[in-house]
Amino acid sequence: MTAKKTVSPPAKLALGIVGLLQIALALAAFSDLWARRDSEIRMTKPAWIPIILINWIGPLAYFISGVKR
């Protein structure tokens, strides 16, 4: 027999919040990508789309190194 593992309600809430934050960060990156001119970002816009889809790392990489300052 295997023991059934459960997740406590506070852990479920924390995971839900982390998931929403991750989605919000990706949506912010996509929104910023679409709003900027091509000359304001490094690489091309189509190249950033799959990168932004990488959890946490993609949107952060876009904001840190993709946007020209």
C-alpha cells in the first residue's frame, strides 16, 4: 500500500499565490514587449516570445537584459 499525501490548505494558498505571481509577471513582460518599438528591445520580438514562456526566468531575463535602457 502507498500512503496518500495531501497538501495542507495554507500550502495550497501559497502555491496559488506563487502561480498567480508567475502568470502576472509573464503577462507584464508580454504587455511590455508588445508596447515597445523594435528599436527599444534587444533581439527580435518573435525571439522573446518563447523565452518569456519559461517560468520565472524568461520574464525576468526580458526585463533585465531585453529592454534597452
